[in-house]
Amino acid sequence: MGIAYDRTTPHRFDVVGSFLRPARLHEAHHAWKEGRLPKEELARIEDECIEDLIRKEKAAGLGVLTDGEFRREAWHLDFMWSFAGVGHKPTETGLPFHDEAAKIDDTYLTGRIAYTGSHPFIDHFRFVQALEDERTVAKLTIPAPAQFYEQFAMPFNAQTTERVYASHAELADDIVRGYAAFIQDLHAAGCRNLQLDDCSWGMVVDPHAEQYFGVDAAGLERVKEELLEVNNRVLEEAPSDLTINTHICRGNFHSTWACEGGYDGVADFLLAREKVHAFFLEYDDARSGSFEPLAKVPEDRLVVLGLITTKRPELEDRNQVIARIHEAERYVPLERLCLSPQCGFASCDCGNRLTEEEQWAKVALVRSIAEEVWG
């Protein structure tokens, strides 16, 4: 099926990365947090659950393997917690999502951000890589540098960040240095496919963006430049044979969302100028706007259309999905398009509101449509 088993991602039939945690893993994680299970036993159970997940990924026909983010509490925060200078504690309020608060740890600065010379995500990648075969390739997903920057530059973290950094420029410099060192170690471990997950652009396009960032309209344009710059500085320092893609969405917690707005307001920044190989773009409902901004994507970049939602169990109408692919083709040629779900199935350990059976039915639908469209 076209590039389905290429060693470079994305594939025509692809996934964002996270999958629903099985009950056994949920139970083990809760037992560990409550002090009833040793860390070593939790790690053994994680290993076994990931091995089972990868068997299912292969059975589903996926050419890309991930660990489902099974070792994480949240898609982005665990990565940050392993850098010096980053602290966290259980939240009292959570983040405001569309129907409920996302109860993920408050994460803030305790000192200057620095890579410590090692990171658990590198061993997490090695574990998946060891399970590759001639038809599959491993990828690692991490938060984008802009996501890391936004976490500590936002007004809600201003008090703790300002104790450490005199300016956001200094903050960005340390983030770039930290990412560059991590990526070099990851590359040395054998990784050739990295995905930068990035909700910062989703916040920028939201109608309340100026309020979120504490700026006026002109200030919001400066924020866009800052987000683009911190991402591109890291991308420019990465090894030339490392394929780096990015995934953009507007929040994904327990089937709820945080932001809304089309790509129009960031097309000239994100789509036109970010130096990634491919864009995984959320497009599962009206919150994502039209395909028209895709005209800004340069001719050497790919676009993965996230037309299948992970937020609801109902299967999409395949003919409508195929029609939307051809609608997007008005702006990006079919040979530069791919298909995936719009986000992961479990961006946080609680997962979205569907069953594992419904999850794999979604994956099967993506495969079936991709085979029909691209052959």
C-alpha cells in the first residue's frame, strides 16, 4: 500500500501515537502511586502491556510502532518532569476543558531548565525499537519545544518563571539547549522518526487567545513568532537524517477539548515556515476550520489529515471521509496527503470515552480508507 512500510514517517495509514491503557495497567499505576506496588513491578507490567499493544499494532497493519504512551501520566508533562528545574504537584483546579477540568499536575519552574545528561524517554524508545520487524518502524512522540515554552511563559506560571528568568528569551535559550542535547542522545540511540506534539498553536487560534496569553492583538502576533522560532531553532540543530514531524490539536482529555479555531491565523507561521517534514493536523470537526490554509504548506512537506475522531466511538461515514480527502486535494496534491485519527486515543492516562474494541475499529477504518484512496 504505497509507502505504508517505509522506514520514514508519516505513512498513508498512520496514527498519532497514544492508545487506551488496559485495565491491568491502570490498576498497576494506581497501586504504585498509592505505595502498594514497587516501581520495578510497575515497569514489568508496563513492558508486558506495551508488548501486547505492539502485537495489536502489527495485527492492525500499522507500519509505525509506538508504546501508546503507556508509561506516561500525560502526553507532555512526563517529558518536562525529567528536566532539571521543572517541578510538579497534584492540581487543585485542573485546566479548563470544554466539559470538565483536566486533572493533570500543576507543572512549574523550580530553577533553570537543563538536560541532565539522560532521559527516561530514550530507554522507552529503545524498548519499542527492539520490537521492530521488516514491516515496521518505531517513532517517539514528545511535546514540541513551543509546548514546553508555552507551559512556562503563560501568565498562569508567570510568578514562578519570573523568579528564574529575567526574560522569555532566556527561557527559550535554555529550552533549545535542552532539546538539542536530548535529540542528540535520542538519535545516538537509533531513533530516526520523532514527532513533536503541539497544542500551543491551538491556543493561539482560539477566540480567547489574547486573554490566555495576556496580550493584545499585536502581542499575539509576537507570540506566534516566538512559538515558531523556538521550534525552528531546535529543528535546525537536529541531525539531518532524523525525520521530525509535528502533530497539532486543540486539546484532548477524556474526550473533551480546550480550544477551537481554524488554521487561518497561523498558516503564515506554522504551515508556511515551520521546518518539519510533515504536519499531522486535527480536522475531525468544525472546530478546526476549512482546508484552505493548507495552500500555505510548502511543496516539500506532507500533510496527514486527522479526519477520524478519537473523541467519540461512532465510526465515521467512509464516503464522507473520502470526499473530504479529495476536498483537501484542492490545496495539497494527493501524493502529499496521508490519513490518521485526529489525535491519540489517550493523551492522558484516563483515556478517551470509547472502548479498546471501538479504538481498533477506528484504526481499521483509517487503514481501509487509505487503501481505497491510495491503493
